[in-house]
Amino acid sequence: MTHSHYSCQQSDKGERRVAAGHTPRVSSAADDVTVLVLAGGAGTRFARERPGADKLLAPLAGSGPLALLLAGLAARPVVVVGPPRALPAGVRQVREDPPGGGPLAGVAAGLALVTTDVVVLLGGDQPFAAPAVPRLAAALLAGDADAAVGVDAHGRRQPLLSAHRTATARAALAALGEVAGRPLRALLAGRVVEVPVSAEESLDVDTPADLDAARGVLAARDAGQAGGPART
């Protein structure tokens, strides 16, 4: 079996961080993951400026943030947690209990459909997060960590860019008991390795300004492709 090799740094808190700029070799095991997409949030910040709008369906690349994310995950098992939506064939969906019960309740509901040893958590409003999935999974599997979490350029952990050992996550949820209203960081209480993620990967569409930023990312990509039509 091919093993992944990582350059890791030890922090004062005993956490490990994959060195920025280091490109690991990803093993085949790192591809055997389920992606759990949390899409049950109310989107209140977006709705304050665009009343009645669903941020996950806001116009982006001819579709929306959620559709763009799912297109990047097309080769992987995916579970979407949230209200019923029209989704691509093969993508399973489930509702958190109670509806609107928060991200940890969403993870609990989604894990019931996960059959792989590793699960990666993403937000449905992160249109460019898919490329981080193999790096997060490989970082987790490279050692004995319980979770691997993305860290942005400002040093902030991104729980909705994280990989977890499925059995460990289930045990953590069982130990918590009530999960409604609890924060996702409850899943990061054990041994955690930190993985640098790019500004694009961590971009989430919480406001119309974020949507404009996502459109800017696509415009910049199109500008680098001669003759490519601009997407909005």
C-alpha cells in the first residue's frame, strides 16, 4: 500500500499542523471517504439583505454554491443534510433532528448514512471546498489523529473543512448526549492535526458580498482560460 508522507509541526497545545506548502502523497485509502455536506442552516445573514432567498441556490456559475460544490464531489459518496432539495443522482440526503437543530445535529443525522471509515465535513455554502477533501483525509490517515481540520490564512480553524474517523465521531456524539444547538468544535476535542486551506477553499457564501467574492473567483479563473466564457 502507498503511504502518505507529511511534514508536521508540533504546536504548544500538542496539536500537529501539516506544513504549509507541503504537498503530500495521497494514498488510495484517503479516497475512501464519505463527504457530509451540511445544508440545513437558515441563512439569516444572506436573507437579511435578500429576503426570501436561499443562499445555497443564489446564482453562481449558472447554478448555485451547493450545486457547484457537489459538482466538485461527483466522484465521491456524498450525503447532504438539510431540507429536501433537487440534488444530483446518487447524492443521498437526510434531515437533521430536530429540523434546524444546528450543525452537530446535522452531523448526527448524516453519520447514520455513512459506511466509510472516514467522513469529511463541508458546508453547503462553500462552493470551492472540494479540492481540500483529499488533503484533509490524507492528513488524518497519516497518523493517529482523531480529526484533521482546515486552518485558514488567519490561523482560524474551519470545522466545516474537517476529516474525522467515523467511529470516533459517533462515539463523541454518543458521549455528548443532546446534540441540538451544540457547536461543531465539540468534535475537535481529541487529537487534531491542522491542515492549511486556501482562501478559495474556505470561502463560504454567508452574505451577498461573499457571493460577489465567489463570482470574482470564477471570473479570475475564466480570465486565465483563453476564450473561456465568463460565468456569473
